[in-house]
Amino acid sequence: MAQADLPLGEETLMGGAFGRGGIQRHGEVVLRPYRRGGLVRFMNKGIYPSPVRFAAEFAVHHALWQSGFPTVEPLGYGWRRRYWGYEGVFLTRFATCEPWPRHWHESLEVIPNLKRLLEALCDWGLHAPDLNATNVMVRDGGEVLLLDWDRAAWDPTVRLIRYQSRLLRSLAKLGAPREIIAEIDRWQAP
């Protein structure tokens, strides 16, 4: 999608996104640059060997959206050559929701909805290794949308315990209330 085709509005930085930063909103379009995490980020903030990773995330995200899975609408991705590789950006439509850590108080509604969505991902055989508490977006009433399908892959062996383990690490790191951690820790596979 060429930049001229995008319905861009005024730029707004989306502060407090709990992630690696740089997320911008232009009208109804959200741009999320690809950024590296872990120790690699100190040597290489956002250069990737090829744009294949960006295309793979879009393919998974688009398949989920088309199936009716609760996520934000994917619009596309873009990339450009930079130094020895490629920089990328992922585009979605803006959705009125906020990261779960801002809604710990609604967790009684969020947790059962989240478990149902993660069980659906397991039934479909989709493993999303980066899925953490900050990628759980909440609307009023505890409705949940899931974000960030980077490095997600179809894996028929994926089980709820893998998502549960990742989520528990994320919740501990974010300082989630003990009641939330205890509730997620009690999950059992269906």
C-alpha cells in the first residue's frame, strides 16, 4: 500500500503503550514500527535481514481478522532498506481499547474472556510467542482484543500451558495484582 493511499490524519504519539515505543496514530491508522527486544535492542534497534517477518505477521493477523477473531483490523505493512537490512512498520485500524494493565480492576471479566481466546488459538494450532499482558487490549465490560502476531506460527502441538507460562512471566514483570496471577495460575486445559 503506497503512503498516498493511506487515510492519514494528524499524527498522535500513543504514549504508555507498554511496548518498545514509537507507536503513532494518524487519524484511524495506527503505525507500529518493528523494534527488537531483549539484549539485541542495544546493538540493533530495528533492522531485520529481510521483510519476510513483516509479511508473515500480516498473513497471520489477516487470517485471524478474516475469521472473526477479536483483534484489530490489519491494514498492511511497509518496509525500506536500511543499512545492511530492512526497517518495517505494521499498520492497523485504530480500535477504542486500552492495554489490560490499565484495567486490572476489570480482571474478573477479562480473565475468562482471555482464556477462551487462548483456547481458541490452541484449537486452531496457532502459537504466538510474544503474546503477553500488554498485548491484551480491553474494552468496556471486559471485552478482549489480542494484538501482536509477530513471530506467530501454526503449530498443532501448542497447548494452553505455553500461553499460560508466557502470561504469568509478563504479569509478574508488570507487577500485576496477586489475585490476577493466582487466577491465571489456576488455569487448566479443557
